[in-house]
Amino acid sequence: MSLAAPIPLPERETPRPVGHRSRRRLALHGFLLLCCALWLFPLAWAAYTSLRPFADTAARGYVSLPGQLTLDNYAAAWRDGELLGHFAVSAAVVVPAVAAVLLLGAALAFVVSRFAWRWNVALLVFFTAANLLPPHVLIVPLWRLYLSLPVPPPLSDNGVLFDQLAGLVVINACFQLGFTTFVLAAFMRSVPSEIIEAARLDGASIVRILWSIMLPLSRPGLAALAVLETTWIYNDFLWALVLTQTTARRPVTTAIAGLSGEFFTDYNVVAAASILVAIPTIVLFLVMRRQLLRGLTLGASSG
């Protein structure tokens, strides 16, 4: 009678020493702190410059210790740049553009993620690939299009899209639509099909399914996209500079360029204006940081 061969026991992994893991974590934290310092250095330097009078930097240089700190540059930037009116213009562009992007992006994402038809993947790839197209190559065609495309009077006072707030809303919404569709498609694809089938059996229409089921379930993604799109559209500089010529109709980010003179520029005042312009996006992130992180986390897991 032969004996059975002994069953080999699984080898135990040799635990790594605690000191090795501590050094790796310390190196990782040091790298992250270095990245944060490099990222925040321009903002901190702009804040430092904005608190110094021009005479102080002219006498001592920008890379020097201050002889005086003051808030006069902020008052000059607010007054000379007429930032209040330009903030209103930015709000008039950002709010409808973000609303249009989220609504149209949700509808397109619902179609490409929940309906099986021949061109759904190709349509999603098309919207995704459009984000890789450099906007600078479209400046001349879009500029000519905006000068020639007729627009009725309620949306334009000159008969075309050029130099109109509606034109800025349209161009920003179009360029952000692809990214929004791609992200929301990942969210909606993770929704169980049984929920959609149950709604269809209850007689719900496609619009009702989108409005009452898909949008509430995609709320984390919508919140994260609202923060990102608001920041990107608010920070737009190119299209406001190219597609508008009236100073009063330019958003606040483009209006900073008006503080630069032909023969002289007070960079201390420009730095103060830059800090004032950055405040809304910083406040938005601080208020919505939980929703942003939750939406990005769920989007990564669902994708």
C-alpha cells in the first residue's frame, strides 16, 4: 500500500520591513509636497507682488524683501479694470453655457450608453476625439463663421454672432460637450439595465427615463462636471479675445489684458487683478470639493 505524496504547503511571503514601507511613504509624501509647492508658487508670488507698491518693486526689484505692503493695488485693479461689470459678463456666459453642456451632454451620453444602434460607439469616439483638436487651428474659420452667420435680433444686436454673449456661450458649450458626454456615458453605463426595463414596462417615455432615473443616478458625475466646466469656461481667454471686440462685453479673464498699457504696465496691479479673478474658482472648489471628489471617484470606478 503506497503512501500519498504530501501536499506542499503554500509558501509564506516574507513581510517587508517596516522601515522600507516608511521610507517609501516618506518619499511619496515628499514628492507630493514638492508638486504642491511648484503648483502654488506662481499663485503665492502673484499674491506677494500684488501687495507691494510699484515704487517699492521699482526701487528694490521684484525678487527682494518688501519695504511696504498695501492693498492699494487691489483697489486700483477693481476700479481701473471695471471688474464688477466683467464679473457680470462672465456669469452671463458661464451659467447658460454650463447648463447647456450638462443637459446636452446628459442626453447624448444616454443615447450612446443605453441604446444599441450601429453608430453609437462611433459617435462617442467622435465626441471624445474632438477634445484632442487644438482650438487654435479653428480660429480663422470660426471668426469668419461668426461674422457671416445671421442671428435674429433677440440674440444679437448686430445681426451676427460676433461680439455677442450668445456667441461665447455657443462656442464654450460646443468645445466642452465632448468631454461631458464621455464622462457621463461612463456613469450611465453603470446603471443596471433592470431599472431601465422596469421603467419601460411602467410606460415611461425616453425623456421621462432620462429626467427621472438617469439624471438623479448620475448626480455625483453632474456635480463634478459642473465644477470642472464652470472652472474651464470661466477661465477661457482665447475665444473671448478672438470673438469679441467691445471691452464691456468681454469676460473678466480677458479684461485683465486691458490693464496693460501701450508704453507702461503696472504688473503689481495686474497681479492684484489676477488674484481677484481667481477667487471665484477657489471658493467654488472649497464649497464643492466633496461633490467633486465623490464624482471623480465614482467615475473612475464605473469607467
